[in-house]
Amino acid sequence: METLKAALAEAGMDVRSLRERWPGDTGPIYSLAVPGAEAIARWRQARALVDRTGHWPVLLGPERSLQPLSEVLSFAGDQRTADLLADALALDVPAWLQDSLAERFEDDEDDSLEDMRDPDAWNYPVAPTDTFVVPINLLTGELYPAVHLALLPTTVSWQTPLLLRFGGWNYCPTSEEHAAIFRHWEARYGAEVVALTHDTVEMAAARPPTDRDSAIALAIEQYAYCPDIVEQGTGSIDLLAAGLLDGATWFFWWD
């Protein structure tokens, strides 16, 4: 931990709260508390140091978000990260996305993907997505006084759900499926994991879609991955796509 602490401190980060949060079969997961108002800036600072620290930063949310993550990690049992990684690398992502869409409509012959479309959404101005919600208390609209920044023992963004054993409940994909899809999006859009709470994921996209057709194609993939962002969020794939067009941030949520 001393090497990690020194690298962060040399970059001007306050490391007084740095501690080992959870053990792991590839190395410990560390965390430190950062002011909510500075959370994204501190993430970017730690992101710039990944090659030096060997640790990927992920915002975990306020203190109350840590308990569910702790429970997941404590029940992970003898799952080996290497095995999960192999499963993620072997996953056929386009086929998985197609299967997910098919399963979404298999029980109702009257519904189809086209029913989730609304071309009229393009007739109204929609700002590209460019903010993160992890530092914000959505009930009050205020910034949390502090959120936790985890430092995971990897330099690869898409491996973060594997190390946190995130997913595998309700309609939330398994950690291997998350990782495979993130790898797919990182290659295509330069997407990186910024935040992962007990039920949300936020990503930054360096190369977002720049035309309508590409934005719709991505929105369909995101709907297949996380139906709630449309069915309990935008209401249509086209409205989601309008925000993804030139949008630098992505948000996913499962209940």
C-alpha cells in the first residue's frame, strides 16, 4: 500500500483515509474517502496515475453503498478471478445481446423491439449526456459530503466488475457478462468504468456515437444490456439514443 499511497500523494491527493477495504485473490482492494464535490476530479486524477499505481479507480458511492458490496464479496466463496476472466473473454457479446433482446419479448407476441422505438423523439432537443450522478443524493439533489473511491488491482477498466463480483441478481448480468460487454464497448467507444455502486454503473465514453444511426445501434445494445434505462427511464430507445449522440457519460441501473 505504501507505493500506492506515495504515488497518489505525489499527485496531490489526500491519502489520509486510504485503507485496505477488501482482500482479493489478485490483490487487495483499497479505498479512500473523497469530497462529493471533488469526486469526479479525484477519479480523473487517479485515472491518470493508473500506469504508475497499477490500480484502476472506481467511485463506489457514499458509505451506505459499501455494505451491499461487502456482502457480495464475502459470499463470493471460492470464485477465482482468473476463471471469471476466462469466461468473460470467451463470451460472444453480439450473440449475448441478441439473445437478451429475444428473451425480452419471447413471452409476449404483441410486443417487439419496434414497440420500444419513438422516432418523434428526434424532433425535440436532447442534450448529450455529460454528467455523473454517483456524487449526488438523488432524493435531495445535493452532493454527498463524501463518497468512496476504490482502487482495484488492475490497469484494465473492463475487469472491474470481476474484481467486485458485481451482478448476477434479478435482471442484472453476471460479472463475467458485464466485463465482456464493457470490453466490447471499450474497444468500440473508448468506454471506461467510472462508478460502480451496489446497483448502478457509470461509464465515460471517449469516442461516443457521432451520427443518429450509430447512436440508435448503441442504444439498442444498451437496452439489451440494461432494459431498466428504457423501460423505467427514457421510455424509448430513440430518446436514449438522442442522449448518447455525442454523449460523454453513460448510466445503467438495475432494481
